Amino acid sequence: MKRTLGHALIIIGAALIVIAVLLPTFLVPRLRVIPLDTVSDTITEVRDGTLLDSGQLGKNEPTPNRKNDPRCEAETDEEKRDLPIHCFINDKTPMQSKRHVEIEEPADDKIATLQVGTTLLRDDREEPKNLINATLDRITVDRSTAYPVDDPISSVAINAPQGGSDTKPPTFTRPGIQYQFPFGAEKKSYPYYDVQAMRNFEIDFVGEETQDGVKVYKYSMTIPPQNLYESLTEHFTRDGRKLTEADKSSLASMRLSFPAHKWGLEGDDDVEMDRYYTNVRTVRVEPTSGVIVNGTEEMFMFYAKDQKEAEEIASKAGREKEAKEQNRTAMKYTAQWDEDSKGRQMDRAKDARKSLTIGGTVAPWILGILGLVLIVIGFRIRSKSA
């Protein structure tokens, strides 16, 4: 009887050691995937930004902060129509960005579709007048790599249009990562897709930091001036698609034509300007899980006649000049995640890292040690029964 028990303990112990050895190979890859129950909300601090108020511009009424500005004095309708763009720009607009991420179909053991709703709001107005812009982004990714699948099934809806076939956004093959870094993020550059510019850029590793006692990797990218009218038009007309009324509505503010003097230039001839966009994006990533735990964006949108002028305005000297004159700014805002958002994302990262640590290190060690103990006991029992 003891000899049989000894044999059994040896077999069980050997099996546990085999499982311990194989566990990281078979279990960890199954843990290194984006969870299908992923839901997250990130919100930025309310900060003053600079905003061209399209409503006031349409009514030819200066924003409240410009009413005492000598450049914005006007009595007759004709004088009001001639007011410079400067008079409709509010550089004390409290702004906040909110983003909600959840998993939608298609989703299975290999892929997941992230539906991401992002809104930029002004904090000094009630709904629905507080909305500045919105996007509804759908991206299908490989759950293991966090990279988009190589199929034309991603989409970006500008201002989140609802209902009707003419508002259905075009689908395309998405390049680059975006809302999640790969598991085991490395100290290198990654391709990153920017929804505003509708283009891919490199986001570079710039150093290590500590957040909530956890080591994080810091990545940063600088997006040079991008012509939003051209990039959006290119996006809307993919694969021969025709512009819809919803598309045209989204494009309306991206190209404006006014007499030169309204732009702060000399003359009365109409001058057409396109909206340009630049951004300095910085994120912190918990490397084991690939979860982004902090984000900052320094966004600047402005109007320029061409790429050369856009680059001049986006330069250090150009920004300083525009900050004083404010005739071209559409929006300028530094978005910084609030503390609650950073805490929630770090909790996600810690949970994922804990599961990976248990599956890849703790459990194999426990099973290995237990297996070795059982084998030793089994041999002792068998030797005593001999």
C-alpha cells in the first residue's frame, strides 16, 4: 500500500513540475490579450483654452472678452461684418475632453473592436451648447499585439453623426497603435495613428518615470502642421466615395473665405484659409500591460493660406505673434488627464500585471516546489516500504 502511495506521489509530483514548466508557455499568452470586458473613461482637467466661437462669428457679435477691445467696436451691421476674426476668439474658454472606450462586435478570442467616443466640451455652457466637437472611432485590433487588423473595417465618424445611410463614415485599414500599447512595451518608437490628422506618425520613447510607485515608460510625438481640410476630404472620399451632406457639414469650418482685413491682412479682396492642426502628445505607459496610464496633448488649430505660412505660424516666433494678435487661432488647448483618470488606468494596469505575474512566475514556482516536495516524499515512502 505504501509503495503504491509512493508511486502515486512521484507521478503527481512529476506532473506538477511539467505543468510548472509549461504554464508560462501556454497560460501567459492567453493572459496577454486585451480583455473583452474592457470599459474605460478618461477625463481631462478643466483648463482655459483659446477658441474661435463660430456662433458669435455667425452673428457678427464679439465674444464677451472682446467687448471692450477697441478693435471690436462696431455699431452698424456693415461695421460688424467687417470686424476682424480676433473679435470672435475667446482666450479664456474653460475646456474639457472626455473619452469613453468599450468593446463592440466583432470580438472573439483573437480580435476586439474598440468603440471610442471622444468629446471636447466647454465648461461655461449647458448641454447641448457646450459641445465643441466629437468623434466616434471604431478600430478592430489583434488582442495580443494591440495593432489594428489588416482589413478595411475601421472607421472614424466626425461629430458622431447619427442615423441615415448618408452619415455612415467610410471604412479603412487603420495603421498604427492608438489606445493601447503592445504588452511588454519596449524602449523604442511606435507607429501611432492620429484621429485629427487622419495620418500615422512615430511616437518616440523618451525615458522612464514613476507613477504611483510603478515604473512607466514615457513616449512623446510632435505632429507638424497638418491641413485638416485636405486630410478630411481625402478620408471622406476613400475608394471613390462621394461627399455626403454630413461630410460637407464637417468640412465647412475647415476652409473659410473672408476679406483680407478680417484675417488681419491688408486689403479687401477675399482670402481663403484652411484650418491646420499641430499637436505635442505625451503618454505614460505601464510597460508590462501596455496600458496608457497618463496622457497630455498640446493642441493648436489655426488658419493659414498654405503650408509655408502654416509652418511659420506653428514656429515658436509665429506662436508668440499669434498669441498677441489672435487673428488665426481656431482652437488652442492643453489637455491633461485628471487624477481620477490616471488612477483608474493605473488600476487596470496593475490588475493586468498581477495576472501576468501570477500566471508566469508565482504559479509555476508554487507548482514546481510542490511537485518537487511530492517526489521527495514519494521516494521516501517507497524506500521505507522496500
